[in-house]
Amino acid sequence: MNRYVKKNILFLLFICLLTASTGKLAAQATDRATLTATAQGSEPQLVVYPNPATSTVNLSIKHPQLKLKSVVIYSIIGVQIAEFNNINQSEIDLRLDRLRPGKYLLRYTLSDNSQKVTQLIKQL
């Protein structure tokens, strides 16, 4: 399989994961270092920064009544890499020293049991 076909398949998988988990999702890059995931029709709920990240990434919920319940990190091909449960905080720092450089998907669950997916890029 050539590189072009592989990239397109991975991109389609990423889009399918986003729409399957939320039904609707809009992603907005406010600058090179921040990616905000937003359920359509609502305020941004999770801010991931810096993104791309090197050693640590901050996850911050911007809704005053919601907290982060859990985070699962997947490789871009859907293999589960790490899982963090019982977080119950509105902001956390995740260490990325065990991750290789590349693109990852973060599936997070909020205290209202809604689940969303966003992307994380790990650099050297």
C-alpha cells in the first residue's frame, strides 16, 4: 500500500472516530500551540495545550460545572496506549514521556458522561 493511500485511510479513520463518538464535532486551532474541541452548538469544552507537545500536555475543561472524568489515549490507528480514570478535576497535566512522536487521539469523558475525541501531536 503506498504512502498516499495509507494517509487517506488514517485520515478517514480519524474522521469516523470523531463523528462516531460525538455525532457532531468541530475542531478549531486558535494558534499553533492550542487545539480546542467543541461540540457544535456549545462552548469549547476541552483545551489541549501545548499542541504539539513534547513532554507534558495540559487538559483544561472550560465549562464551570463540568470536570474531566477519564482520558484514554489511542494511537492514530486505534490501538489503546494509556488510560486515566477517576480524574474528577477541571484541569490536569499529562506526562507524555512514554509516547513516541506522532499523532494520537484523546477520548475524554466528562462528569456529565458525555464523551468526545480530540487530537494530540507528540513531538521529540
